[in-house]
Amino acid sequence: MDTDARPAALRGRTAFILACAVAAVVLPFTERPTPGAIREMWPPVTVFFVWTTLFFDGDEPLGRRLAMHCAAQLSIFAGLATALGTPASEAVHMGVVNVVCALVVARLFWSLNGGWDLATPHSVTLVMAVSAVSGLFVGLLGGFPDLAAFDLDAKLLMWWVIRNGVFMFVGVSTMMVVFHAQRPAWTDRDTRWWEVALLGPFSLACVWLVFEGPELPTSWVLLLPGVVSGLIFTRLGAAASTLAVSVLAAGFTMMPGNRYGYDGLIPASVVVDLLLLAMTFLALQLAVVREQRATMMGELVASRARTRSQATLLAQVLDSMNDGVIVLGREGEVAFHNPAARQLLGRRLPERVGGTTWVDHFGLAGADGSPLTDRDLVELADGHGRALLVDNPGSKRYIQAGISELETETGPASLVLFSDVTAQRQRMAELAGFARIVAHDLRTPLTSLYGRLELAREDLEDGQYADVHTHLGRAVESGHRMREVIDDWLTYSVLRDGRLAPTPLDLGPMVDDVLTGYLDDTGEDRVLAVDVHHKVVADAAMVRQLVANLVGNAVKYVAAGRPAQVHISSHADDEDGWVRIDVSDRGIGIPAGQEEAIFDEFHRAPQHCESFKGSGLGLALCRRIVHQHGGRISAASNAPDHGATISFTLPAA
């Protein structure tokens, strides 16, 4: 509740309960009961009970604030009773009994219910029980006029307890629902207007029929308004409806023509009282049960919605995973698999384990290519997993797989989780190759560098200057060789994960610019021809690096004594939207069978690695640049002893 509204709500409750307290005391003391009837003394204890629930909880100690409220209740009761003709001593005695009774039964209800809200069938039953206790308390201790403590005979005491219990139950239960119910709505469904409109006349007819025909066996119809209100209203609506019916019935009992008296062991009036109690009890119980059912159904719907949401989220997560997931049931059936599992394994999954040899179906082998059996796959359950090779026409890659045991609603299951480690293994292979380069191509020039420097130092110390220049020149060559290896590796590493910045690019001027250095170098006999007239959409820096590497290889790998000849041309590719560039040379050519291998990282033909120095990364760099643009690259030998042609494609502008 808004803090600004709390004082107004408190004032409203205070005014309401004070008005009810005045009416509750005035009503019994102005009543003129028929001979043999009992004065209606249930209103004061009922109002004082509700008073306690509005301002206190049941655990509050008997302190000053509570004592002030009890004193106010006693003052209202004793003052009005005295003003209406009751002796002061008797008025105070009755007031004390009613106030103490209300306080005791209120705390008793709190201790047994744990709160004021009538939210369960148990709490409704507790109100009925404490109402009966209050009637017995007031009846024994003399809580109504003209009788002292223990003056009421057993028969009248029984009637009093029933009468007091009925109307106190009706009053307390309805008021507590009004003030303490957690759901303020009158109905929890779409109640039709005509249902509410007919309920009033229907209830009036039932009460009239009971009081106008006591000799007919129709008293049970008094239950019908309670049943109807319990079926169409919430606790709040049912409480208001039964309170109205009970007040109407109480009014009929106070009419001069009331034919329900207190004659006999079980008077007719007591039967009507019990019917009112049963009506209110049924209405509240039905409303409470319906609300509980609605709450449970709401929670069930919410739980199902959360479950569906979680299932949807889990399915989305599993579907978006790059790792493969397979769930195997207790009988080996494939209960679930995500799209990544199908993609990584390259083939449709069998329906169950055992019906198909998984090793043969997916082309599984050890990471080193060693053969496997299905029994070997059980070792995946050791918690560590193992690397496998998936080698079939649909997929060829390395995966790291493992199995974990699960407990499901249908019994034990197995979770197979595997991930693609092909890139990691390739990276490891690259690092291993780089280690070999470091061990060989860096160590050799480094050894030469130190050796030449050492020789130069010794010659300088001995005063022999003739060979110093030669030694230093060879040392510089070794340094250049080391720098080339390092530069190639750094360039490859940068381009490996680099992002493209494609722009329209005219290939002709860019190729001419790359060849300028070679054309200006008159120390070598070279023939360079360019026939490039196309435009592409590509990263200018990467394409420059690509052409420079290919031209550098064409110029470098030529037989001794033969001039380098390079021809670069461009053509429209067979595939629309692409341009093919050919770089042809008349060099040493490509060893047979190595047209694809030359693009691997650190690959160097054994027959040429001693004669021609290199890192084995140049063509690997070219392939990566082309692939990053979505193109193709290939190599082919020309006619015998006439070099090779490297062809690649780039997107046309």
C-alpha cells in the first residue's frame, strides 16, 4: 500500500470498527426477545474479535497498546449498557467477559492458524471452533444480562453456545475475509450479471420459505444460497453473500410473528441456526477450495510454461552449439542429438547402438589412424575421453569425444559429448613445423652468422684484413635469411586471423607496381610480362602480398644459368562473378604429385630444400589469402622443364 494511503486506511478501519462496536452493544440491549428465547449477545464478542484482528497480530504481548484497546472496548460496552438501563456493576462484568473472551479466542485462533487470513479449509474450521468456545466462555461466566456466572442451565447453555457460535462464526469469518483476504476480487471467473441479479431474490425466497413454513420439511433450502455463492464467488463474494443471508435470517427471528421458538430438547430455532452455520461453512469452504484449485492450476500452468521455456531455451542452446551432443537411452537407443552431432560425424545417426557398427558407419579411427572397434568406444566413458578421426565421404576431421552417465526419469542414460579439434591439431602441426623451421632454417644461418663473426674477429685480432669483408658479407646474408624466415612467419600469423577490408581494386596498376622492383633490378636477366585488365573486389594489402609472394617464387625458383620468365594474365573465370589470375614461370617446376602439398604450411620439396632456401610459408600464405576472399587456388606444371602455373580466383568488381 502507498505510504500516503496508510493513515487514511487506518482512520477508515477505526471509524468502521467503532461504529460496529456501538451497534453490536446497542442491538442486544434494545432487543425484546419472545418468551423462552435467548437475548442476542453474540454481536459484541464478534466485533471485539474482529477489532483485535485489525490492529494486532496474535503474537503481540499484552502491552500498553493492547491494554488501551481493551479498555476502549470495555468502555464502549459498559457505557452503552449502563445508558440502556443495565446496572453499572452488571454492565462492567459483562463487558469484561466479552472483551477477555474476544482477546483469548483471537490469540487461540492465531496460534492454531498462524495468521488472520482464511485461506484454507482448516482455517475456516478453526473459526467455527473458536466461535463455539467463545459461546461456552460467555455462557458460563455470565456474559449477558440477568444471569451471573454459572447460572445458565445446561439446556439453555447448549442453545446459547449454538446460537452464539453460529452468528459469531458468520460475523467473524465474513469480516476476516473482507479485511484479510489476499485476493480482493469478488469472483475468479467471468460471473454473468444475471447470476448475481438472481442470487438476491433466490436467497430471500429460501429464507422466507424456511420461516413461513416451519411445519414443512423445507428447512434444508437454507443451504442453497451458500452453495450457489460458494460456486460463483471468491471468498470475498461468498462472505458478503452469506453475511447478507444470515442478517436476513436473524431479522426474521426477531419479528413478532417468528414461529421458531426454543421449545423441546432440540428447538426449531437451533435447527435454523445450525443450517445458517452450515450454509456459511459450505460457502466459504467451496470458495476456499476453488481458490486453492485456481492457485494450483495457475502454478501448474506457470510451471509448465517455465518448463516449456526452459526446454525451448535448452533446445536453442543445444542447436546452436558447435559441439556435438548425443544422448543414449538405457537400451542404447539414440534419444537425442543436436545438429552439430550430425554435422561433425558427417552422416545420419543410427537409431540405436548395436544395430549398426558405428566405427564403420562413421569411418572412425584413432587420432593416429589406427583401427578401432565398437568395443573400443566404451573406453570413452573413463571420464578422460580420447581423440578420434572421422574419415568418411561426408566428413573428415578430428574430434575429442567423451561419455558421461546421466540419471533421467526413465532410467540411466549416457551423454556423448564431442568437439571438433581439427583446427587445434592443424595449429599444433603448424607449431611443430615452425619448430622444425627454427631448428633448421634459423639454427643453420645463426650458426653461420656466429661462425663468420668469429672468423672476422680472429682476422682483425691477427691483423689479417683481406678476408674480413668476405666474412662480414656472409654474416649479413645469414642475418637476412633469419629475417626472411621470421617475417614470413609473422605475416602468416597476422593473415591467419586477419579481417578483410574489401574495396574495388584495379589489378593492372597494382601488378605493375609489384613488378617495378624486379624490372629495375638490372643485375639479373629477367623477362616479365603482364596482361592484366580486370577489376576485383578484394583487400588491396592482402592481394599485393599474394602477388608479391607468387612473383618472388617465380623469380627465385629457376635453374642456375637460366633467366627468370614470369607471365601474369587475368581472365573471366568459368564461374560468373569471378576473375582468374594466372602466374606462369619457366622455373624448376613442381615435383610430380605435389601440386596440392606445396600449399601446406612449412612444406618444402626434399629435392629442392638444399638448393633453395625458404620457410615453406609463402604458398601457404597465398592459399589463406585466396580462401579468405572465397576464391580457389591451384598449381599445375607446364610442359616438361617449362616451369609451373599458379592460378587463383577473386571476386569480380
